[in-house]
Amino acid sequence: MEEKKKENLKRICIPGQRICRADTSNITGGKGTYTRQGYICASLAGYIHIDRQEKNSVIHVKRGIEQNVVPEAGSIVTVKITSVNPRVCKCSILCVEDTELREPFRGQIRKEDVRSTEKDLVELYKCFRPGDIVLARVLSIGDAHSYFLSTAEDELGVVISISEAGVPMIPGSAEMQCPKTYVTEPRKVAKVIPEHIAVEKKKA
Amino acid sequence: MAGLELLSDQGFRLDGRRPHELRKIECRMGVFAQADGSAYIEQGNTKVLAAVYGPHEMRGSKSRGLHHKVLINCQYSMATFSTGERKRRPRGDRKSQEMTLHLKQTFEAAIMTQLYPRSQIDIFVEVLQADGGNYSTCVNAATLALVDAGIPLKDYVCACTTGFVNDTPMVDISFVEESLGGPQLTVAVLPKSEQIVLLEMASRLHVDYLNKVLKTAVKGCKDVYVILDEVVRNHVAQIASSVGSE
Amino acid sequence: MVLERSDGRDCWKTRRTIINVGSIGTAYGSALVRRGKTTIVCGVKGELANSRPENPGDGFLVVNLDLPPLCCPLFKPGPPSEQSQSISQFLNDIVTSSGCVVLSDLSIEGQLVWCLFVDIICLEYDGNVIDAAVLAMLAALTNTKLPKITVSNDNGEIKVSEALEILAVKSQPVTTTFVYQQDGGHVMVDPSFEEEYDAAGILSITLQEDGSLVKLYKPGGLQLPDSVLEQCIAKARSLSKDMWHLLKTVSETVET
């Protein structure tokens, strides 16, 4: 235990500390580092982790606890729908990838970003309702008010939804059914990849 | 006349320090659970608290948001009981606004702002007791709080206020030394690269002495850096051992 | 049925309280109170003033609470919020109703009186600021040392001496705050941030050592039956005893 502690202490770094030279072709700086004057330097206070892959090794600096993140273009986010109108759907971003945010950011899903096919025939009220939890991808930073999000992929869409009776609904292919009243409500459902289901069935 | 009191013939200052000695610095990180990062620092009798929130969504007028970098929002506040004479306005008066702007400009140089476009980082600094070197202590406290919050920095920012009496530069001046007159130089540097982030000088100083005073000030900042560095390393090791490092 | 709260306490247990006095050298009296995670710092400063003609020989005591944005992300920078102003008024009312500091004690000579400013700043907000602020105010006042002022008879010159005299604090009104939830009305003492946020109503009871009730504060909220109110007053009595003991211990350690 003591030896492990001492070894870890060696790899503590602080902002501004030089880690290694950057000009060797098989070392790149990852999260928590920046390059200056030919050296890779740390920008956070934490531990140095080296990800060794075949040709490349990437250096990260990780803290013991979670850091604050900000949604980036291309990342998958978990949002909660706050309001729906015929043109755009406003939502509040709760998690980015697997990090929960301390304070939500604002996002919007435009009518043309809901599906990849038949974009002009989309009716937003039949895709999302307020209170739904949706998986989406960040398209861009957007305008001053909110991030632009898209669910135009099979794996993106509504994950959890509460029916009008107040019960969580069971997902179908293009709609969700309430287990209490058996009423189906149309939604843009997130499809789970079939391989996943096969793994779960084997376990059972 | 004033010079004789501030620096004795044997080379001792009013509180018994040598001209190049800093005051006793005690600091702690992670003092608050609500804030994303927090720190408390005592430099002699000057006591400062810093809290950092962010990065989070822009608050207030969205038009102030910048599309390519993060907006840094600072607030410098002095408790009404922090000075000898009761301060009527803790914040919003001209001196506080000037300090706020200086802090903002200082940290814009140190924080890697391009990582969080259209977001905001709040830095709140509260002076509980003011005994000289307010700005410097605030910068040191805010640096620790930013490191605690995990906001990527190019380097630490360390600051120090230096006075000049009897051809001798005096590092880390207290309130009494500040008010008895003489030129004062406040400098904030990035210690590793020795780059100056902020430089402010008050009162008259002959140009020939500038280099000497500046060198002493930068050396003072580096001494502060050594102390802050050790505190950060201990804090990181402590967190990892309590959470469970990989 | 014993109800356990999210931090493991039972309904009638307060969080661990730590009081530290005299840390701020520039103030005549100061105190730092930590209750759970709620942290409050208080400083007492004095200025000389002329008393009002309608109350000659009465000094002034002004209490002010500040909830800066650094204590909690809910508070935004700007002018004092409604919450901070209403708590400041609450504290001023306690001082006046309890008579813990008699205003005529603050007179120096003739028209000249002390004007004491008690400034309280919340450094971390985790619920129940009122109780912690009252404790901080009492701890700071009990350990306030004012310089002795003499007015020379011939030219009216005011002399401030180095000697300090302790401010006389006649009583210590301690506040205990309860919250109650919507379902079945479970009452809990010393709420944390989440408990305060979700509460259907809040009740603050201020008692003095001689057993008298100084202030009862129930700002709106769900209706409360009489029996619950009496139960709360009884609990407040026993919990306040611990606080008086703590304040006494703090004063004694300062003197030694």
C-alpha cells in the first residue's frame, strides 16, 4: 500500500508542469494537457495516465473526482424535454456522455433534425412530449440561447416517457404503450441495438 | 523620515521580517461543498476566501456570451468588518470594480478559455480581513480554487505586492507599510514560464530602480508558487486516497 | 416510528455546531459558526454617533445579513435579495424584542453614543441560515470589546483609549428552526438545503434563558395544528439549552 502510494505520488502533476517532449511522433497529449514550445504540459492538477496503444500512446491527466464538462459537438447527451411547439422542441441537457451536469444547459431539437428520412413530414407533437427523457447528439453550439441537438439516428430518441396516466411506458418501434390503460402514444423511440438484447437474454 | 520606521538600520521591517521574506502563508483547498472549487488563504493577517462555479450555462444576458471562448465572471467583495474603518459598500464601489476587472483580466490569460465556448465560469472572492496585499492574496486564493474546481489552466498565477524604501525592495507589504507611502508594485506572473500577466505600479519610482524591484517581485511570486504547489500536491494525494485511485 | 433523514439524523437532532470567536482582528468582535455545512461569519464594528433627540442616550445596533453568490449557485450577484433582507429584519427584531443589548448601555456621554454594526455573511449555504446567523450574532456580541471613550470637559475633544471593555449582553435569544413536509406533517429540526427546499412550511422559535418566548415566526406555508406547535416549543427548549451551554463554553475559553 505504501509503495503504491509513493509510486502514485511520483505521477502527480500540476497545471503548467512539463510532462514530456511533444515532437516524438508516437506520443500525443489527451485530455487535461496542452502543448507549448514543443513540450506537453499539464493543465489540471491530478494524476498522469498513459494510454498505450499499438503505435500511439496518449497522455491524459485525470483527477480523482468528476470534472465539470460542457456539451461538445458530436457528443451524446441525455436531455429532458421542457416544451414542444410545431417548429422546435426545447429541452434541458442533464448529462453529457456519462457525466451528470451540476446545472442543466439548454438545448433545442429542430423539426428537421428529428429523423433522417421524410424530414418535412415530421410532426413534433407525435415525436416528443414534455417530460420525456431523450438521447440526442449535439450538432453545434447553436445560437445564443441553446445548443442544437439531433435525434436523426436509430439509436437516438425517447428512452423514458411517462404516459398520461402517470405510469412509465413500454417502448415499441414507433410508439410507446402505457401498461395501465393500454393506450399507444406515438414517439420517436430510441432503438436498442439487437446484439445487446441477445446478451441480456443469455444471462436470463 | 518614514523610511527609517519602515526599515530599521539592521534591516528589519516593522513586523520583524527581512525585506525579501514573505508573510506566513496558510492555505486550504476544498473548504466548501456547494462550490465547484474553493480555497481559503491567509497571508499574514490578510484572510481571503475564493469560490469558483463552473463552467455552466450563461446566466443573465445571453448576448454577453462569446462564441469561441468562455466568459469569466469575477466578483471581488470586501466584508464590511475587514478594514479598520467600517466599509460602507462591500461591493460595487469603484475600487472593488477595478479589482474585479483586474482579476478577470488576469485569469483570462491563465485559463484555457477556448475549451468552453458559450459558457461561463464564476470566480467569487471575499476578503474577510484586509491587512495589505489584498489583490495578491485574492489572485493566489482564486488560483487554488480554480485548481480545486478542475478547470484547465496553462499555469498557476501567483501575485505579490512589493514596496520600495531606502533603495531596498520589500516583498509582500502589509497595510501599515502600504499606507506609510512609497512606491508599490503589484505583479502577477505565471511562475513556470516567468511571464507577467498583470503589472501595476503606484506612486513615483525612478526608472533605474524598476528592474531591481521587478526582479524582487517576481522572486517573491516564485516563493509563493513553491508554497501553493506543495498544498496542491498534498490535496490531490489526499483526495485520491479517500476516493480510491487507479 | 423513527424516521431517518437523508443524512442519517432523526427528526429531533441538530447538526454538529462549531463556534469560533475572535478570528477577525480588524473587528471589535467576530465569530465563525459552522452548522453541518452551513458556514456563517459575523463581525461587529462600531462608530461614534449622536443620539436621536427623541431617544437621548440610546445607542444604535444594526444587524445586516448578506447572502453573496459565493455561498450557493441560487443567489445571483446584485442588490440584496428578499430572503437576505427578511432575515436581516428578523435578526433586528430579535435584538429589539429580547433586549439582549440594552441601547442605553451604548451611550458614552451626553449626545455621544455608540452605533454598532453587526454584519453577517453566509459563506456556505446548506439550509437553516437563521439559526446559524443568530448563534454567530450572539457569539460575536458576547465577545465584543469596545475601546473606552472619554470626552474631555473643556474642549469636548474625544479620546479613544487603548483599554477595551466588554459589551454587556443581557440575554441570549437562541432560535430553533423546524420544517414540516406535506404528507402526514413530519416535523424536522435544523433542515438541510434539500429539506428546506421541499418543505411545505417552516417554523422558527426563539427562546431566552429565563424561559420566555422572544419570537415565533411561521411565514405562511401549510397549516399546523396546535399540538405540533406545543411539541416544537418543548423540543426547542431542550435544544436551546445545548446552544446556551456551547456559547458559555466558547466565552470561557476566550477569557482563559
